Amino acid sequence: MTLTNDIKSIDAFIAQKFPTATTSHKQTTPSAHVANSFVTRFQNTISTTETAVSWRTEREYQIVYYGAKSADTLAAMDALSETFYTAKVIAKDGDSRFIRVESFAYSAPFKAADSDMYVCIGILRAVTREMRSMATYESANKIMHVNVRLKPE
């Protein structure tokens, strides 16, 4: 359960939908904005115990998209939203587990103060479940037979 692996997995998911987009910036917005680029940033986390053997982690990620036009940003975020809701899960990189998509919402595009790019910020809420490590024991005394006697009532 590493946060950096989850961010990497979300970036890989976005790259599948937008193969020509740049997704290399993680957690830090680039100083020079480039059109058709995504930035995935961790926002917050809440972990709770679900059962005696597992816990649930809810996380929010900011997904920032930079586009040359306002319409480009809206189209990209709308397509990304549809992709999240269609897939429902994001495969974790190097793991058999998944990140479950809870919701995705995004803002109206706005012009960046320091460039001619338009920016749209989305919030992805996602959930992962992890298993606790459990001790295993080898017993020298194995049960060889089990006899069951039933009494009629």
C-alpha cells in the first residue's frame, strides 16, 4: 500500500485514455504549462478499520488538466469522467488489487495567471482495501479424525 504507487497507477490509467497527453508530472505542477498535459496530486486520506483483518483507505486526488482552449479542457475532463465511471476500478501497478473509483467531479476551466493555458481541476475520490498481516502457526498435533454424533430432537 504505497501512495506513490497509487498515483503512478492513476497516471497510467489516464495515459491509456489520452496516449498523446503528458502525464509525467506527479504531485508538483510544472513551472512551464504545456497544453494537453495532466498533473495528478494527492489531496487527502482517511483510513478506517473495516474488519479484524482489513482496513479501508479513502483518498482524494486532484487531477489538473492544461489545455490550449477552454473547450479543450472541458472535453478532456468530460472524457476522463466517462472513462472513470465506465471502468469503475483502476488496476494497481504491480499488484493484483484495484483502486475503486467512488466519484469524479471537476471545475469550470479558467485561464492560468502565468500563461495562456486553460486549466481545469478535477477531484477523484477513490477507495482501496488492504489486508492486515496475520501470523501463521504450524502445529505438531494435527487433527486426524473428527467424529460427529447427531441427536434427534
